[in-house]
Amino acid sequence: MRVRYKSYQSSGLSPILVLVIVNLLVFIITYLFLRKISIDTYIIILYLFGLQPGDFFRPWTIVTSMFLHGGWWHIIANMLTLFFFGNAVLRLVGTGRFLTVYFGGGILGNILLLLLAPLFSFSVAIGASGAIFALAGVLVVMRPKLPVIIFPIPAPIPLWVAVIGGFLILSFLPLVAWQAHLGGLVLGLIAGYIFRKRQRYFFV
């Protein structure tokens, strides 16, 4: 008798592809187009849809800020990580749970940022890193020993080392909203534990 995990296969348009396309379109419209035409308009967009610590009167920014990015490095790093981590999570838990983790992690991370970040420590927070750390948290629990290569380390390292190490390193960098990363990671770890306990088996 062999035991294997159920693997989810998407039958339609991948939610990861949709998320990547939406993020890229928003980046092109805001950073590449509006910023070139009028820097004042670009700044207004950031303040309207970006997240400001201590500002509880614009609740939509908890979600909209997840689709804004502040430069090429920011968008490329987030979308590449979303692609690789997202595909692994999607195969393990399916579309519904994937989307729950992604948006739940992003929202919880932004709520923690609102609550914990010192006022005016930075004017506007943008990016999908909280949501992506949530996906990473799921994988840390469900596939902790999955080998990954992180530049510039030449040899594969266990996934859990890469994720926890990456979180700690990023937390000490200036202008990085570690509170959002922490919220996403915690939600992902909890979700991964729940998914692992409920994971279905097939007996063949």
C-alpha cells in the first residue's frame, strides 16, 4: 500500500497569472506612465491608495496598497517570488485556499503595519510582500526541507532556512515594513499547519 498527497490541478486561468498581470498593469500605469507625465499625480495616487501607518480612515488601502510597487527591483522580486512560491502552494492546497492565504496574509500584514509601525516612520507603504510571506509560511510548514537556491549562495538550502533568514535580513533594512512581513508570515504558518492537519490522502 502506498500513500500519496492529493495534488490540485488548475482547470482554468491560473490565479497566479491573473495576480501577476494585474500587478504589472498597475505598475505600468502608475510608475511608468503617470510618474513620467506628472510626478505630482503619481504622488497623489500613492497617497490615495498606499497604506499610511496610523491612518485608519482609508480602509481600502489595506488592499489597494498590495498592488502598488515602488520600482523595478520591487516589482520583479515580488512577482518572481509569487510565481515560484505561489505555484507550489497552489498545487498543494488549490485555488480557493491559495487566494485566502494570499489576500489574508496581505491584509493581516497591513493591519499589523497600521497598528505597530511608528507614526510617520515612512509616509506610504506599498507592495505585496505581506501576501507573499504568507505563501512562504504555508510552504515552510508543509514542505520545510524543499531545497531552494538563493542568490548568491551557490548551493541549495532548506526552504525554512531561506524564508526565516530572508525575513530576518529584510527586517533590518531601512524603509522595509517588517510588520507587514511578520503578519503575512504568521498567517501563512498557521494556515500551513491547518492545511497539513487536514490534508487528504489517497490509498492505492
